[in-house]
Amino acid sequence: MDEPEEDAPARGVRRRGVDFLYPVVFLLVLIAAWEAAVVWLRVQPIVLPPPSAVVRSLLDDWSYLLWHAWITGAEVVLGFMASALLGVPAGILVVWSKTIERTLMPIFVTSQTVPKIAIAPLFVIWFGIGLFPKVLVSLLIAFFPIVISTSVGLKAIDQDMLDLIRSMNASKWQVFQKVRIPNSLPFIFSGLKIATAFATVGAVVGEFVGADKGLGYVLIVSNSMLETPRLFATLIPLSLIGVLLYAAVVKLEKMLIPWDVAVRGEERMVSM
């Protein structure tokens, strides 16, 4: 009978709804337990405000937080885009030439051992407290996972496939264009999704060190004034920035590589 096949899309929608419901229910239970614990234990709001106080602070200061969120959002997006535009070509160069790999990879790895919070003050001294130093810190933090994911994806090629295309007298560029780069796209998107979180962290780190606007600046000010409800409220738009950027990368991934198992795995399970 063909009826189960016709019901597959509906089952897919229900499955995605159930998958979405689990974290929502868990979050609501966690918030309710938080509210009850704060009231029952009589915790001072300056130490841990109840969720209701956080929501009130968010509603009272929404225009203020929204303006600062635009600043931080711009820093995150620019830092992420710069890391992608530089990280993917850097990963390609590393695989393209063994000489370049021996030259650059030790530098890339060593750069990650230096805490970015330690060099961020130098950027403030050199470039001031404007937009650029925050974008630069965001770029430096998000750059490395993209380079590594790209290089790993370019190398993860079946040797038989390489032998086949080389037997057709394909040039080095044709091997990259026809085999290596298409095969590496799932790896590249994995690195991009990791970089969305790193770019958000980088922008906030830059604002911590020197800024007069942005959500990181609001966190510093709220902490110094012991406005704990506003501090918690600031985390909401900050988290939303990272979630929206991650969702945009996932959407782009589904558009560019719908054939990838990681993207279509759920649809295949539903159709079984």
C-alpha cells in the first residue's frame, strides 16, 4: 500500500516538532525550578535574581539592550565573515603545498596557545575602542577551527578517487576543483558552525577590554553596578545573536549541500 509513503512528510513534521518540544519543555522546567528555588531559599536578587526579575529587566530595558545588541551583532557577523573569507583559503593553501603547510601550520597552532584576552588590550592601544579591534579579536578566535576543518576535509579523500581522476591526466587544480573542494564542503560547514560561537565570544572579549557600547560593555557596567537582573537579561540577546548566526549557517548548508548525509540524515530516517 502507498499510504505510508504519503504520510512520510507528515511524520517528518511531527518528528521535528517532537524534537523541538524536548528542549523547550526542559528549559521551562529548569526556569520554574530556578524561580521556586530562589523564592524558597530566599536568595537575594543581587546574588541570583529569579527569572521573573530577569524578564522584567529585559522588558524595561529592551530598547537599550536592542541598540547595544545591534553593535555586538555587527561585530560578530563581520568577525565571522572575515574568518570565513580568510580561513577557507588558508586551509586550501595548507593542503595545496607541503611547504606552505610546514610554514603556516606551526604558526596557526602556536597562535591558539596565546590567550586572546591577553592581546586584546594591544588592539585597543593600536586601533582604539571602535569597531575594528572587536572584529579583529572575533576573527582571531573564529579563524582556527575553519582552517583545520577545511584542511581535514580536503585531505579526507578516497585514494581510489584520486587515482581515478589522475589517470585522466587531471591537473592539480582540477583535482581540487572536481574532487577535493566538493568533498570538503561538509567539513567546512562544520568548522563554520563552530566558528559562529567563537566569533560571538571574540566580540564580547573585545568589548570587555575596551568599549563604550555593545552587550559586552553592558555586562561590564551591570556587573560594576551590581545590577544582576540586567546582567542576566543581557545574556538573552547575546545568546540570540549566536543562535541566529548558527541557524543562518545551517540554512546555507542545506541549500549548498543537500546531498550531505549530515543534512539529509533525518529525512532518510523519516522515509524509512
